[in-house]
Amino acid sequence: MPVADQGLIAAFNLALQLALLRFATPADYGLFVLWQSLIMMMVGFQDAMIGVPLAVRISYDPTNQRRFALERQLSSFAGLFVVAAACVGLAAVTLTAPGRASPTLAVAVGLYAASFMIYASTRFLCLSRMQFGVALVLDGTYSALSLLAVVILYWRSGAIALEPLFFVLSAPPVLAAIAARLAMPRPPRLALRPRMRRTLARYRPIWRDTRWTAAAALAGELQNRAFVFVLTAVYGPAAMAGVFAGMLVLRQISVLVLAFTAFARPYMARLRERGDLAGLARFTGVSIAFLAGLYVVNLVFLGVAWPLVEAYVYAGKYEGMWPVVVVWTLISLAQVPVPPLAVALVALGRYRADSLAGMIGAAITLVAVTVLALTTTPLIATAGSIVGLLTTSAIMLRALRRELVARAAPARSTI
């Protein structure tokens, strides 16, 4: 079920990216990727500070009032993210497109950012409860309405410009969140009613853990998206459009990685509560091998079908894309171990270890990407993130092994 709803999102994103490749200018496409990356960074922080506590702090049980109290605390805090995302959207347009910025474009991006945060927080709630059917309703409504909006936009105007695009994409996330609320088997009113009064005070006990998760989210976003901001600053959005386009044919695999994370958090939390450390370690290892294998198979398939991909996906607008796709596959392979290892560490309460590993890797990534951006080509600079990702994986693996050994020792001593 998580794969199905992530597949819907992947299908819509693929259709949107293809439409932008075909009908938008390289400059518009580069700016879209840049602004969307900023919004997804906000989603990453919301995931760390709301999604993770929902998934691992108290397992969902419809008879457990403590769980509903947790949801009430976090729903209030989620409102702050909606406001913050709107401000980030407004500022992003002003700061990154000074020659094209307009009040209406800034408002459009701000509205889209705020509405997407509402959608994301609803999704975190569904997944933390393991109500994957409701998540399917949420993602299905969002994907269908968004695709319909883009089709109508192109049909009426004959083009896809950024300002109307962000305006038409602002409504579907909110409508999808409403549909999901209606589809929830038991929507607890007290758990979901926003209460902004004393929001920060209520969140303080949770912050003791999520401060490390938030730091890890920042490090992860820097690792995964630093190249977007650094390379856009050095080369400009139009020059980077070809590099961004190389990610397109790998999105279906990255969606499965997101589906894994959505399922793995509550699943590993249950393994921890049962004391099944061997099962948790085995699940982590198998997940890494499976996800890495998907990227390898995808690259082989693309190699066989490349003439068709080049003709129908990139349509002659972006040439010489095969080396770009190979580099993105190598980056993705280096990134594969990070989500499973991070989920395992968080499930075991090792928030600090997860955070420190990400911060060290992010620092290495930033240095490598920046130095390469100033001395080589955009594609080589993008590959600089591999060093940081491998460093993060190695530190996480060492921390996980030490934690598993430490937890197994008391169990052996009691036998």
C-alpha cells in the first residue's frame, strides 16, 4: 500500500517534469526545481519535528489517549510550519529571481508552499497510524487534481508559465487533506484541532529528542540538495536545467525509497518494542540491498532503451544526457544506505548519532560541491556529494552496530 500511494505521487511528478521539459524554458525549469527544493527542505524539517515523533514516540492505538495527546501537541505545532513555509516561498522568489520577481509570483509560490505543508502534515499523520488506505485517498486526490489543473492550464494558455502553474497547484494539496480527514476511520477531534496557545510550551518535551532529528534533517537536506543552490548560484538556473533533467528517469526509484521510510518507521518501532534486535538489523540490511539493486536494474534498463528515452523523454531539447543519468545513479547508490540506517538509529533512540553522522557528511558534501563547482563542470561538481554520502553511511553503520551490541549484552547476561 505505501508503494501504491507513492506510485501515484511519482506518476504525477513524472508527468509534471515531462511537461516542464517540453513546454517550459530552461530558465523556468531551473527556477521551478530551485523553489521546489526549498519547499521540500521545509517538508524535511516538518518530517523531523512532526512526522518522526508521530511515527516512533508512541505507537498508534485508538484506545490510547496518550497518543491522541501527542497528536494534539503536534497538530498545533504544524500550524507554525504552514506560516513559515508561506514566508519562505515569498522570500525565495524575491531573492533568487530578482530580474523576474513580481508580487503575484511571490504570492503564488507562497500559497503553494503553505498548502503543500498542510498536505504533508496530513500525510505524516496517516502514515504514522499505518492507515495506508487513507494515505492512498490523500495522494490519489492530490495527484489527480494536480494533474487535471496542469492539463487545464496548458489547454487554456498553450504554455506552462511559473506564475499560473504555482497558483493552480495551490488548491489540490488542501482539497486532498480535506478528503483524507473525511476518510479517516476515527478522526479524533481533540487530537487534530489546532491550538496555537502555548504551542511552543507543549512542544518542549518533544524537542529534547527532535532537536537532533531536526539537525539531521538539515544535514540531510544539505547533502541531498546543496548542489541545487550552490550550482545555481555559480552557473545560473538555465545552465543547470540539463543537470536537473537527469534526475527525471530515476524518480520512480526514489519514490520507493520514500515508501520504504514511510513503512519502516512504525515497523521498526514495533520491532524495538518487541525487543527483536536481530529482526531490526536484518530488515535494515535487506532494505539497503533491495533499494540498491533497484537502481542498478533501472540503469541497465535505461541503457537498453536509451534511444527511446532520449527521443521521447528529452525530445532533443536536452542532449548528451546519458553521462548525467549515470552520475545521478552513482549518487543515488551512495545515498541508498542513509535512509534505512537513519530510521534504525531513530527507532533505537540514537537521535544524536543520526544527527552527527549527517552533519559531518553534509559538511564534506558542501566543501566538495563548492570546490568542484568553482574549478570543474556542473556535472562533476554534482558528483561531489558522493564523498559526503559515503561518509555519513559509514558513521551511521558504526553507530548502529555499537547500539545493537550494547543492547544485546544485557540480554545475554540474563540467560
